[in-house]
Amino acid sequence: MVSMNFIDAHCHLDFPELIGQIDAVLAAMREARVTHALTVGTNPATYPELNAMINRYPNLYGAVGLHPEEKDLPECSVEALCALAQYPKTVAIGETGLDFYHVPERAAWQKDRFRAHIRAARLVKKPLVIHTRDAAYETLAILREERADEVGGMMHCFTENRAIAEEALALNFYISFSGVVTFKNARDVHEAAKHVPLDRLLIETDSPFLTPAPHRGHFPNTPAHVVHVAEALSRLRDESLDRIARATSENFFRLFKV
Ligand SMILES: [Zn+2]
Ligand SMILES: [Zn+2]
């Protein structure tokens, strides 16, 4: 009997819904054989608290960034991001990127913030955690202009099509699938998931959001549910669950150098 292990490459364990029951969240992870999780920062001002949490648990890692949807928080300089990235167990810069869903005017402040994160990542030589929504071409253009391929990273919660995935792969990025890939109507995402090379594939929950089928709609989502994302990839790609589990774990360790 092969024992399969899974890794959640993107979640938010510092959000109140999860940190308030962190022991239960970690116990559910152990039970589901989810061995590690990357808990991703959205506000540099509270990153020291996130870092204190991950330092209590050997199987948690962190990323530091100011989320593109955070309109009202103060900006974070390249220097400040670099300083926070030196915290122990901080393996990436993000989440960062562009989100024009709620900010349809394609705001300059989002682009400036995104560029600052890429510059910080290149300075500290750590990979990027990219969030993109309704902004795929602008996101790829800035990744190219700022030479993000020097550090690479992950396209988190990938909801674009196969052509966008190919462009991100060419820029040295991994493609991370979330619960969205378990949704029946996500045809473009399914098509992309079939074609990402096995050695560039990651799985994530983005918990507390985006609970995968068959638990869709439940809140909060937790890292234990990443197994359902792996199962969806196994079905779509016609590869064994063991193969998906093994490859996505190896990819995580390679990308984040842990
Ligand atoms: Zn995101
Ligand atoms: Zn996220």
C-alpha cells in the first residue's frame, strides 16, 4: 500500500475563520495526509503575526505581500518587502498581481504595487505568488517587463485558459489549481489542467475560500480539502492520484526550496 501525501500550496491560515480553530485545522490536515501548507500573506503590517504562527508549526511556510484587492492599506516599499522576506520560513513574495474584477478602471496603483513586489522578489531571489483576475494579459505583460522569469513562481488559483497557461509556463511559472478545477462548468480550466506538464503542476485550496466539490458552498474551506483538487486533476489527466500527489509535492519543494 503506497501512502500518498499532499501539499496545499496556497491558503490563508491567518484569517480569523481558520486561526481561531488552528488546532482542528491542523488535525484535519494530518488525517487527510496533507503534510505541508503555504500560508500566504495579504497585508505586510500583520505579517509578523503570520510569521509567529508558522514558526510554531514545522509544516507551515509563509509568503509576504500586499494583496491587489487591498485598496485602503498603505503601500509597502520594495525595501520593506525585502526586509520582511528575511523572516525565517518565508519562502516567497506574494500574493501579488492584478485584479480588475472590483477595480475595472485598471488602476495604476495596482500595477505599481505589483511591480514593487516583482522587484523585491528579484532582489531577495525568492519566487512570486501571483493572483490574477480579469487581467491576464496585463499581468503577463508586467511579469515580462519586470523580468519575473528570473525568479519564477506560481500562478495561484488558475482560472484562465490553456493559452494563458502556456505563456505563464514560458515565463518560468508553475500553474496551481484550486477548488475551481472541481467545478463542472469550468471548461477552460479543465482544458488547461490537462496540458500543464506534470513537473509544473501545483494544488491549493485558497482556504478559507473556494471549497471544492463535493463540499462546494461550505465555509470555511481548509487545507485538508486539497485532496479533492488532486482527485479532479487525476480524473482530468487520466493519471493516478499517487502520481499527482507525488509530483505536486516534489514541485512544491523544488519551487520554494524547502
Ligand atoms: Zn488570490
Ligand atoms: Zn489567496
